[in-house]
Amino acid sequence: MSDKAPKDQDQKAAEAEVEEFKEELGPFVVAADTTRMPMVFTDARPDNPIIYANESFLKLTGYDRDEVLAQRFNFLLAEETDRNDLAEIAAAFAGKSDDPEIRYRHKDGSEFCATIFVNPVKDADGKVVQHFVSLVDTTRHQRARENAALLIDELNHRVKNTLATVQSIVTQAVRSASDPESVRESIETRIVALSRSHDLLGREKWDGAGLHDLVREAMAPFRVTEGRAERFTIEGENIRLSPRATLALGIAFNELATNAVKYGAFSNEAGTVSIKWTLEANSDGRWLYLHWREKGGPRVKPPMRKGFGSRVIEQGLPHELGGTVDLDYRPEGIVCTIEVPAPQAVLDG
């Protein structure tokens, strides 16, 4: 005999039980059918087979009524069900636990979360003969909780990275500066640069930032282009950078601009700075090639020792972005070449 025969018998028995159930509880069944809360009644036998399901339950799960009747209540469970969930469901039917939140699946295989409320139905002798189960779909709340947890984790990660950057700024400033005022200035200007990059990312909801926007934001405090726009030029597509790249390049641009104002192309009235970048493909994928080029400033001499700014650019950028940096102290002006893996997106404008 095929497996279908016992199943058909169970189905017919379930349908007969439903009809008897409707006759006995009449008005209650009508009310249950019209309510928006998903509800089922299960028999008190092992596995709690379903003997009644209202329209809201069928709408929630995507099943037809004949696919639900005689099924054990747990047939809805998601495929990867935690053993603790099974134990909580069993305890709920036994009246020994609070209302558990369980992960279930629709007929199409997609998952949803629901809190189940199980109440026993007793006969005249006080014996439990059925269970009345209602479900509250908590999928949106669960996703909101998961998103909140992800946001908190991301925030913790960003805060740790920012604090590590600030710690490095303070440590290097104390190590490099010769007097308290120099230490204060060194720390303050770099934290302000970091803050401006944070503000830019905040306006973009931390979804990255355009390279054009980052350059302009980084250069704004130096006021080097007032009345002389030709002193500072930008050429390249407005590539969207990741938050990590935005912060790293923002600090690097601040260091280059600071040096240009103190000693380089922006320290006189004739010097110019051009920033140009291109996207190129090679055997390792697409790469961003960025060039900072100074001209017209005082004659450049290589420094006797590398300061904090140079270390940030030559060591910090490769560490953060996985590329290479070449800081070339040419007599006619500093040239900084940055090569890093390319972002994917290009913005308008």
C-alpha cells in the first residue's frame, strides 16, 4: 500500500474533526475565521496535529487549508531550527514556558518570525483535549533588531578605528613636536581634518563619499584658492570611495596641504597644486592612480628625517587601503603618487 493512503485517511479524519469542531464551537469559529490574527487549533495527541486553521493563518503561511489539516504543528518550522526552539515549543504546549518567538517558513520557503501563544482547551473533566494557538508575525521587529545590532557593531568598529587614529595622532605629535604649543597645533589640525571627513560621511549616511567632494572638503580649511582658482585644479571622475578610503585619504590630503602651505606650492603667491586621478585595469583588477603635483613653489629639498605627515602618507595609506605610495621630493615641487584598489562606483558631477 502506498504512503498516500494513510495520509488521505488522516486528512479525512482531520476534516471530519474540523466539521465536528465547527458545530460544537459555532460562533467562536466564525469569529476566529474573520479575525486578522492567525490562529489554529491542534489536537492534544503527540505532535499536535492541526485540526483547524483560520483564513489569516493560511494567508500568513501561504498554504491551502487541505495542506495544513492533519499536519503536525511543527511542520512550519524553518529548515535550520535550533533545538532550543523545539524545546520552547514543547514547553509552551505543556504550559511550562512563556510565549516563544520562533522562526517559521512560508510555503514558498521564505522565512518569517512569529511569537506563538498556546492555550489549552479542556473538556468537562479538566482533561486537555486541544490547544488553541495564535501567532503574531514579528518578522519586521526581528529584522529591526538585527539591523540595530549590525548598526551597533558597525558603530563600535568605527569608534574603535577613530580612537586608534586619534591615539596615533597624539602619540606621533608628542614624539615629533618640540614644545607644548606645537603639540597642541599638530593634534588639533589633524583631528579637525578627521572630523571634516566624518562630517562628509555623515551627510552621505556613511555610504562612502565622492572623491571630488573629499578633496574640496579637505582643502577648504586652507583657503588657498580664494581669488586664485587656477592655483588648485582637480581632474578625474567623481569616484565614490568607501568610508575607510574616505578617512584615510582625507588625512593624507590634509598632510599634503599642510606641507604645501608651510613649505611648498602654497607658501608663496605663484605656486600651484594639481590633483589628477584615473581608473585603470591590469592583471590585478581595477586600480585608482592618484597624483598630487606641486609647481612654482620654493625649491624643494628632501627632508633630513621623515616627520609624522610623511609617515601617515607613506605608511598609513598602504596599510589602510592595500596599495602603494611614492612621495617624491622633486626640486620643482613635491609629487605624491598613490596607487590603491579602485572603488566600483562613479558618481555624477
